[in-house]
Amino acid sequence: MRVAGNEYSIREAAGAFGDLGTLIPFVVGYITVNHMDPAGILIAFGVFKLWAGLYFKTPVPIQPMKAIGTAAITHAATISPGAIWASGLFGGIFWLVMGVTGTVSWIAKITSRPIVQGIVLSLGLGFILEGVRMMQGDYVLAALATALTFFLLSHQRVPAMLVLLGFGVTVALVREPALLAGLAECSLRFQLPTFGLAHVSWQEAITGVVVLGLPQVALTLGNAIIATVEENNTLFPDRRITVKEIAVDHGIMNLVGTSLGGVPMCHGAGGMAGHVRFGARTGGALVILGVLILFIGLFLSDSVATLFKLFPRSLLGTILLFGGLELAAGAHGDALKRGDRYVVLLTAGISLWNMGVGYLAGLALWYAVQREWIRV
């Protein structure tokens, strides 16, 4: 069924779950480690997944900001929910200004295609490495899930993601039979989120901006804005988006999402690659996932921890692995001139360590090669 430019089908439903490998681990961390309200987090994600699907009409993902999420979860003793909300508020204001003033468009204009491809390659390799790390300690399940996914994607008679999720749920229930009792105890209870910004102190605001918000800027620029636009416009040239649109969307998304008690959110080329690899071709995938997450946030937020146990970590690692493979395979560095390939590889290699430094290094090398200051 096709409605207003979006398709709603089994294939889109399967592709909807293509970024669970990043979504679930961060959401679980925020809820269990940082003790944040699951209703606010899930409702914000649900609302903006719906918005992204209906507005962009392509599988533009809505994901947690990774640098902020990693820092907040690994330093939970010193990072409060108020600081997390403050970082989202800062990100919202920052990217709204960058988009409205056209600054982000100027940055994109001076960024050559080899630099963008280097960023995309770096993200793909990073997703592969993170997927493998998530498989540690459960390699048998990971190997079976990976082999099953390759087989299903090769034949495409059955949506690979739906089979993969069913396989993961079955394994989880066999390993932990008590989960059935936990699922039986889940009950519907309508719950609205609390207004997060009312609980932010000045100290938390400073921590949120300096410790969480600023280190995220380079990653958001490279992954969530420049690489996402590149990925979307390469895959869907008939439904192009601009860096200005995406930057402004980041601003609105984080200002509203933080107010709902949500966490800092962004788009991401890796998430799009995951959606596409498992079947998504329109924004219908985001609408389907958005409706599901919004329902869970409004009526089942007390049972989120139990529901997420149905997806073994190594299975999420498999999903992340395939998203990374799809993204890295799309970085066509082999079609470029030798100098451009150097830019791709330098950008990618350094970006695996720090995306901001990788971007600047690639930019410097590209201009040096173009002006023949150096030869490679």
C-alpha cells in the first residue's frame, strides 16, 4: 500500500528495524544506568521517527547522539539526567542557528566528495567493529545469525529482518524461560512524559554543554548531517535533501525532544544504511517504527526493560554489522583518482579515532593535492 509517497508493506516493516543495533543499547543504558524516564525517551523517538518518515519520505533514521550517549552512560556517577537534557538543548540551539544562518551549507560547499566518502567509509568500518564487539561472549549465536542473514538477503523471498528478530526472540526465551512470565505481567498504563528542562540546574547546564554537547558537534556534522545527506541523495536522487534541512531538523528535534524528557537525537548514515539493507525504500519504515515506539512509550514504558531482553546483544551486533557493511560498501573510493583515494583513506582512518580531526585532515590534504602543493 502506498500513501502520500510512502510505502507500507512487509518489506518496509522489516527495514524499519534496521537500526535497532544502535537504538536499543543506548536506550537501555539511559534507562538502567542513568535512571531516565523511559516514557520521555520513547515518546520523543516515536514522535520524530513519525515526523521524519512523513516529511523526508526516505528512511532517514532517528538515533541517539552517540558521543553524548557513550559519555553519559559510562560516566553515570557524574552525569545527571539534567546534564543530558542540557546537552540536547545546546545541540538544538546550535544546529538550528547553523542551519538558519546557512553556515552548515557553506561548510558542506567546501567539503569535497572524497572527504565525505572518507567519513562514510569510517562510519561503516566503525559500525562493523562495534557490531563485532557486541558479539563477544556469544559467538555461536552471532555466527548463526550472520549466516542466516546472508542467506536470507541473498534469496530475498522472506524479509531477513523479521526472521532474524524471530530467531533472536526464540533464543532469548529458550535461554531465559522466566521472560515469558515477565511478558505476561506487562500491562497497559497510559503515561505522559515529564517536562525535562524544568529540572536543569546551572551546574548541569554547564556540564551538558562543555562535557557532552561540544564533543558531539564534529560527529553530528560528519555523520548525522553531511554523510546522511550524501547517503540519501545517492540512494534516492528523486527525493533529495539538503544539509540546511537536516541541520534545522536537528535543531527542532532536540529542542522539542529534550522538552519532552527525551535524550539528544540525531540522524545518521549508518542507520539509513541499516534500514535500506533490510528492505526500507521509503519513509514508511520510519512511520511503522515510530508508531510502535510511540505506543510502547505511552502505554508500556514500565515494561521496556523486559521487552528489550527479547533481543540478545549479539543479535543487535549482527544488525549493526550489516548496516556497517552496507555503508562501507557504498564509499566508492576505488572510482576516484589516486590523490582523491588518499583523501578518502586518510579521512576514514583518522575519523575512526576522531571525526573532527579526520575531517580537517582530509580537507587539508584535498586542498594541498588540488593546488599541487604536494603530490601523492
